Amino acid sequence: MKKRYAVYVLLMITFTTAAQYGYRDSNRIGISFGVNQFTLNTTNFQTKPDLGWNGGLSVRGNFYDNWDMVYAIQFSENNFTVATKSKFLANEDVNLKLASAQISLQLSYVIVENHLTFEFGPILQVGGKFKSEYDKENNNISGTNLIVKDIEDISKFNFYPTIGVTAGVKHFRLNISYQYVINNMLENLNTKNLGYNFKGNPGILNGNIILYL
């Protein structure tokens, strides 16, 4: 019981100290929203990038000297198209959507306090399957013997290193960042015996507005 009480006291002291430090050095909660462009880099089929949306929350806090630490979670819908042939043998670009959540921990170098910072760090993305319109999922993917629904069940966890720049004023800033998957997002398709060696590494360009409370 005494040990448990001592732990509680230690936690309270830690939280109180952190809160006071945060108040003095202006730690902030940010609300973000914006757009993304998703590019699936693969030689297995023809793709084109398309626009999606982002929304999320972040906490920016002082770390050391001119460095901040940014913790964030972002929810996104990513879009791209794949070249196909319809059941009437007409060329048709089919849109594929990926709903995902990203958890990130980034170091942020303060170039101009409250106005300009440079960020980099790791992002873990948790996503579902690629989703297409129901009446397009049986389209033949151009240059292959695959149909659209064959390529939907991708890897659910993906790792993105990211770099970005945030600029603006104290409570209103614009962030531009680029992420690139270093693992093979299409690796799960290689377990389906589809007759191809699948490899795909997405790149995502993000443009978000951040409102700091």
C-alpha cells in the first residue's frame, strides 16, 4: 500500500512539473485538417495519384533548447486510380480508396519561434483494404490477368518516415510534409497465390492547416 501511495505521489509531482513547464514554455494542442496526394509507386500495374483528405490532433511541446516534440494522430482518406478495362473492354481508370489512421512522433527544429519549424520522424499507419466502387471491382487491371478486387487486401501496418515544414503565426500555421513507405505495402498480396511478385511503396504529400489552442 505504501509503495502504491509513493508511486501516486511521484506521478502527481511529475505531472505537476510537466504542466508548469508546459505553461511556461507554451505547450499546445493543435487541431489539423487538410488534403493529401497519394501515389502508389509500383511496376505491377499502372496507377495515377489522386487527392484525399486529412483530419487530426497533435500536441507540440518543448523538448530541448531549439527542439520541440510533436505527438500526433491523423485520420485520412487516401485516393489513387488504377488503369483497367471494363466488361465492355473500354479503358477505364478505377478509383481506389484507403481509410487509415496515422500515429506519429516527430522532432521539430525551431527556426523562428512561433513562426517556422522543420519536422522529421517516424509515422505508423494502420489501414484497411483498398476500396473500389462495387460495379468496378471486377474490371480487368490493364496489362495483367488480375481484377480490381484481387489487389484490395493489402498490408494493414505500414511505416512512413516523414519530413515537413510548418510556418505561420502562434495559433494558425500551415504544414507541408512528405511521407514515403519503406516497407512493401503490397506484401500481403504475395500470400494470395496470384502469380505475381507484388511490390508497392506509396508516397504521400500532405498540406494541413493547424489551429493551435
